[in-house]
Amino acid sequence: MGLLSPDQRNLLYLQAAARSGIHKSILAALYQVQKKPSLTDGETGLGISPANRITLAQVDTFAAQVHYAANTIRSLTNSLTVEGWKGTELWSSEQGRYTDKFVQAIAAGHTAPSSDPTAALLESSNYQSLLQAYISDLSTDVQALKQPHADIDQTFLALIGQLPSQYLSLPHQREALLELVRLWRKLDTQAAAIASLNLSSTPDERALDAALLQFLPLIGPNYSGYPHQREALLRLVQLWQQLDSREAAIAALPTFMAPDQSLLDPALIALVQHIPASYAGKGEQRNAIVEGFRLWQQVDTRSEALMVLGVNPDIFTRTPPDQAEITNAAIQIDRALLDFIRDVPVLYQGTAPQRDALLHLTQLWRSLDTPEQAIQSLLNDLKRMQTARRDTPESPPRPVAQTLPFPPDRWTPDNLQIYAPIIPHGSFTWAEATRGGMHLPTNQATVDAIVQIAQRAQSVRDRLGRPPSIVRWYTPSSPEAAPLSSHRYSLGDAIVIYCEGLTGNQLYWFLDPWWTGGLGCYTDFPYLCYLDARCDRVRWRQPSGIRTL
């Protein structure tokens, strides 16, 4: 059984910390310092031993050690609080971490009282080593923060009063408030948090929302700076703003209450996708889209918008009116408007002008009186989308694939089409060659090399009678580039392929008689085969495949 990687261990620390309301870095520090007991999964533990109703079998894996270490530190925190420790004795706001005094208490070890069936025994450890390991792990987590934690408590107290007015009953906001309740009350599950609010195990959303909002006013008067209270509020911020980490939540605190209309984007795009099927050429529908188009193009008048659409606005004001000309213009406008609407999901970048244009379009399309009503209607759409079955009208419509333009006579760095075949009617696309556009060629020589190997790889595909999958293709060179064939990836004329049902050896033996360029396979990676388009016939089979991958 292979040992866990540092990232896998870190994930377990993060999960346990989020569940228990303790500081994650103390778990990493315990692992570094304790290195005991030896566990059945080959790992070493965090110094957790059986106690009370916790048996040896329950703490005999690394995941279990992390789980009960978090519980036991929470138990220690509870005991010290009962003894009279203040929040400032447990947590240093200036340093953004547990106090030296509290780390010393952790190093002294702790046996959970019999009244706490969720915690065990934490063995003692060297205080200085534990403190150093704790600060080292913390510095790694917060290295991106410029101003760590100075006024975090005051920021928390200020934002709590604003939350009810910002609450939109969206599922992620509801989960954020539930997590606040859970961690504030030192509970392990959201079901326990719901029960603590005196609700049934499956409350309706309206009752749950009311109970959560009634809980919020209790935070300010009862906030004492205890670590679990701070972690509860940070967890709230992280989930409310859908952020990646606790540290990202700290960084986001100064702008936590800034209006975030990007929440509406999925609903806006869904509305836009429904318009072509609903469009009946009615005047109010045409007007809604024209106004949305006008704001999108950032032109001042409807006449300017019509001119951008390719229609002379004077047609509609001539005396006497030419009805045939007006009808033809309306048909042309409708065609151009629907083309615009179909392009919106691809063109939309979430900029303020674009969002404002679509919000105004929504208001006019739905015949609503105010922008606020349009926003509320989109929020209602969003709520339905988040819970709808995939086969219902309320679910998000499937994205519509772009219609591919005609390919140019010759590919250049400036005209690549990511979805297009590299060679006419070929099997390999620019997406495969550039890893979905992550590595776009910057000069013509690279483009030509990619086209060359695509032509030759097509012959491999045709002879095999089955499609090979691309594992690696064009990769720009870097200072860390490995020797041997790795440099050919930066030229664009080398690929690594995998073909379902075949081994790398089978591909190698099939290609060897007639492939004129470089050809290789790896004993370390038995399903992969390497090809390049060099002029010389080169063959290799090697165990150190990682050097060319």
C-alpha cells in the first residue's frame, strides 16, 4: 500500500479543520512532531491514542488519527474555556494563529474527559518543535496574504448586521449560514445544526431560512474571539462567496458585502438560450433585443444600433412609408438580432456593460417595470435551475456548439480555430495539439510543424482503423526542459499517443516498419507510444519514460 502524498495529507487536515472548527496548521504540526503511533496503513500518526470509548481500532489509520486529533484539540479548547481561558489566551489576532500559550498546552498533551465521547488521548510533544512546525505550515498557507489578520474581528461584527439584507435564499448561501451555526455550536454535522435550531430533520426552505436569519443577531453579543467562533465566521465567508480556501476568505473580507451580480450570469445565459425558440417577431420582443444589442454595443441611440445591424433607420420614417421595404428591413433585423443572441453565450465575458445589457433585455423581454424586478426574476430562475431535474424546462439548457467557420488556406498563429481539424477532414484538432488552447504556437515554424505531424499522425489513424488519443503534443520549452526527445515537443512535431485496447509495444511494432521519423515506447508506461516527424529514422525503448513525458 502506497503512502499518502503531502497534498493528500493536507486535504485530510483541511477537511477535519473545517468540520471541527480548529486551525488546520496545528494538525500538520502534530504530524511533523509526533510521528507516532505506527499505523496499519503504513503511515505514522499525530500522537492520538485510545481513551474513554475510543478503541485502538478506531485510531489505527492516518485518516482516523487526523479526525480524532481535531476532536481532541477541540476538547482541549472546551476544557480550557471552562477553566476560564479567554479568547485572547487561545488566539492571537495580531499573529493570525493560536497563541504560544495555547500551543504549549497542546504540546503538554490532553486526555478528553469521559463526558466527551468524540475525543481521545493526545500524547505530549516538544513545545518548541511543535510551535516551529505550526508556524512553518501556517506561513505556507498565508504567503499570499499581505495583511494577515489585524482587524478581522471588527470586520466580522460589521458584516453580520448586513447579512440578512444580502440573503437571497440561494443554496450556497443557505449552506454558509448552516455551517456558521454548526461550527459556532461545535457540532459535527449539518443535521445536528438543523436540530439545534429546533427544526425537523427535513425542514422546508422557508422555515430553515427564517431560523437561520433569527440566529444571526445572536452572533454579535456573544462573540468573544474564541477560535471556533472565528472559524465559523470564516467558513461562512468562504462558502457565501464560493471561495477556494480559508485564506481566500480572509483576503476577501474587505469587499465581502460588495454587490456581486455575477451570480446572475448562469440565469442570464439560460434566458438568452431560450429566446430563439420563443421569438415570434412581435414588436415588443424585437424592441427588447434591439435595446439589449444597443447597450451591448455601447451606442447611444436606437438608430445607431440599427445601423450596426446593417439596416438604414430612415426606412421607418419615410413619408409615405414603403411597406415592402419596411417588411424586408424587419426580416433583416430579426435575422441579425437572432444571430447576435445565438452568439451571446460565446461572446459573454461577464463585464459590467455586457451584464447591464442582458439585464435590460430581461426586463423588457419579460415586460417588467423595474431593473429590481428583472433581477428578482433571474434569482428565481437560478433557484429553480439549482434544484431542477436535468430533463425539465427549469434546468439549464445545454450549451449550443459554435458553427465552425471555413478554415483558411494556411494556418498561422493568428487564425487558429481551436475546434477545427488541423488538416482538412482530419481526425486531430488544434485543441488536441495545444492542450485546449493552453499552449498556442507563437510563430509560423511551430504551426507548420504541428500541421506536418498531424498529416503523418492521420496516416497512423487510418492504418490502425481506430482513433488514438493524444496524451501530449505541443508544449513550449522551459528552463526545466528535460533532455532527449523532450525538446521536440517545443517544436510541435512530437506526440505521445494512447490507443484503447492496445499496448505501447503493439503500437511500436506496428509503426516500426514504415514510420520514418522518431519512434519510441516506454517500459515504465506500457500503454504509451512516442512519435515525431524528424527526417532521420530513430528508434528507442527505455525505462525512464518520465524524461520524455
